[in-house]
Amino acid sequence: MAYRYVFTPQCKDDLDDLTRRQHPLLMRIVVEVIPRILQDPHAVSERKSGKLKDCYGFVLSAAGAGLRLVYTIRGDTVAFIAVGRHDLVYKVAAQRI
């Protein structure tokens, strides 16, 4: 199955804030991470539980910071909800769904 993807407006803001000064990170997300997720979004990430039971968290290791990219799968679309540091991104994602 071929998947499409969208970013929520809030996730776009997260990504802008995170990569404003880290262009290599943005390029890595666009060139490596998103295509990897779209190949098989169910298998490459950890499925969350609780309020985020319909979400997945992809681990981004960058510059020593534990970053996560949180998304849901709706039909043939992967919707990116939040990106950020592990300790905050799941709280933010829970507020956005």
C-alpha cells in the first residue's frame, strides 16, 4: 500500500522551531525518515498506549537529543502530529489528538 503524508499545522510549527538552525536535521527528516516511515508505518515505530493508543512514535537520534516524531495512520495517510524531545512530545501529542 502506498502511503501519503500530511503535517498538522502545529507539527509544522514544531518542525520549523526544531530545525531553524539545524538544516541537516531537517534534510535527514525529509530525505531519510519520512520515506522510511511511509514504507511501512506500522512496523518502523513503536505503537503507543493510553490516550495515544492510535499513535506511533519514531525515534530520531540527533545531536545527542532524544527526539520523537509522533504520527497516526488514517487509511492511506500518515498524519504527523508532533516532533520534539521525548520528555515533552507525548504530552503535546496527547493534547493535539
